[in-house]
Amino acid sequence: MADGKKLIPTGRLLVMAAIAGALAGAVAVYASITLSGNNGAPQQPAVTASGADAASCEAKADKAKTVADAATGQVAAMLPANPPRSLKALAFNAPDGKPMSLADREGKTLLVNLWATWCAPCRAEMPALNTLQKEMGSDKFEVVAVNVDTGDDEKPKKFLAEIGVDALGFYRDNTLDLFNELKKRGLALGLPVTLLVDGDGCLLANMNGPAEWAGKDAKHLIETALDQAADATPGT
């Protein structure tokens, strides 16, 4: 019996030690995911594209830095893509309801914004995005605001009508697949998410959180991206 009594607490200690070790390991893994990098944001994992698309985008690191350097003031949270990567395959529905991808907007610099009606910062910045499209939209530039509400189109369309958004196309993904794809790529932490993509479908810069998109800082950023597009030559 004396030996048996000694075994009981020893066994308990072993179990407790195993549990403590498992918890410590879990905390360590969580910390390495959420606190990596200098600013406490998740480190963006390397996401590869195939063949020529990947090589073409990766060669645009200097362009991405030039564009990101123009992100000051009210759009200072826009970070350079490091490295630039191909987003041509990102898919959602076009304003006519048909499936599309960013490859279908080839030749246009795009400001892609993911938003939802339940996201207060998203709601607040929609009028500014609408103004940006009105003032700068052209055959070379478009604001692509993609609504990611689940369910049908009634609620987001009603919201846009109520606030007078009349220049933005009604791009849509009610499956959350687009958001989850960006999250998997380390580009989305929440909503809103904004991506600056060039005419080849290459990500140049990205931002999590809202911004004043109708202000002079945002316009300067877009003008810089358009200048870089104008200076581009095939294969660069």
C-alpha cells in the first residue's frame, strides 16, 4: 500500500506536467503566428504563382516600393507588397452577376476593397470610395468594391442606394471564399481590406482598415500607381 500511495501523486504530477507542456506549446505556436514581425501583425506567408505570372510580379518590387512610398497621410497604412504577387485568379461576381476574376480587368490599375454592411468602418468609407471612382475612374483605373455579405443581394444594394453610392459597380461574393483566400495569403486580418493591383494583376500594396479615399493623399497614391503603369514596359 505504501508503494501504491507513492505512485498516485507521481502519476498525477506526470499528467499535470504533460498538460502544462501542451499548453505552453500551444501558447508558443499562437505567439509565433500573431506576434511575428516588428509591428505585431501576422507575417505574410510566401504565396507562389505559376510560371511567367509569378516572375513578372516579383520583378516589380521597385515599383511596389515607389507606390508604397507615396502612401502618406490618410493612406499611410498602405504597405508595399513584399514581394509583389499575382492576384489574377482572385474570383468573385461581376456587377452583371456572372463569375469573374481580376484577370478580366487586365490593363486597369485597380483599388480592390472588400466590405460588408455589418462592418461599421466599411460603411463609413463607402461614400469616399464612390467619390474616388467618380473623380478618377477611367479606362485605366477602377475602384472594385466587393461586397462580402452572406445571403442575397437585397441588404447591400439597399444600403448603397440609401447612402447615394452611384459610381461603384456592385461586385459581390456571398460565400466569403474571397476573404478567406486573402486571409490564407496573409493579406486579410478583418474588414475592410484594400488591395492596390496593377494592370497585370500584380499586388503592389495592401491595407487592413479604413482610409479617407476621397482625400488628396489617396489621389496622390493612385496617381503614382498610374504613373508607374504608364512607365511600364512588357516584361517588367
